[in-house]
Amino acid sequence: MPLSRFKTILIFLSVVLTLNACSGNEIGNVNSVATNSNSNRAAIVPIDDVEEFGKIVKLPVAPEEATFYEFDLSADGSSRPSVPNAKRLVAVLQFSGENANTLVSTLNNAVPLDVDAENWFPPELVAKSQETGDASLKGVSYAATAFLQPPYLNGRLTRINDTNYFVLELLTF
């Protein structure tokens, strides 16, 4: 009898370990899918070249730094109707204190606005967005008319509060 009890326990443990190993693989697969989708979002590689940026938009005042990324919206996979050749440009511009004040003095219709921080924004802005707890940056927004150049037709420029950083968002439609 003791030998059959030992066999029963051994078989039971084998079944439990086998089932546990199978369920562990499913969880691993789910985690790998989640990691892959997150890595696609993190695949954005912005350009940080002021001269290149100056070829795309008008620069009424020269920034010290410009980091930008162009998104193709014409085939973004969303359920909204696609707009042919639709693009969105998002740029983070840092100006000297003097140039930031000069720029703001030429702008009209200031409106408070929260901007969602992107993971590719400069570290100072990402850290500032975490202070609010909702990953947003508080700022004052203006029409970006002074920056528009075809193909971009409209947009906004938001100065982030207590900084010389501006977030420029332009659209081709």
C-alpha cells in the first residue's frame, strides 16, 4: 500500500507541475504581446536638428533647441475617416529667456491649455509632467500662425508654464 500511495502522489505532482508550466507559458505570451505593443509606441525617434526644423516651418525667432516628430495620419488605423496626406507635426522648442519673451510678445489670444507629455519630450518636461500626476504639462496656448508653412495649414503653440519650452502642434488639414 505505501508504494501505491507514493505513485499516486508522484502522479499528482507531475500533473500539477505540467498544468502549471502550461499556464505559465500563456502568461508569458500575453506579456510578450503587451511588451511588443508598448515597444511600437516607444519606436518614435524624434529629430533634434534646428536647421532641419527650419526647413519645415517658419521660425519667427530662432530656438536654441528643436526636437520634433512628424506623424502620418492618413493611415493611422483609427476608425475616423482618413484624410489623404494628413500629417501632424509635434515639436518641442526651447528658446533663450529673451527670445521666449520676444516671441510671446508677438502672439495673441492666450488660452490656458494642458499638453500631454510624450515619452520622447526632453527629460525636464517629462519630469515636470509627472509633478501633476496626470502626465500633462500646464501652459498657455496661442495660434501658431507665425510658424505655418505649407503643407501645414493650422496649429497651436503652447508655452509650458515656468519654462522657456514651447510645444508646437501643426496639422496639414
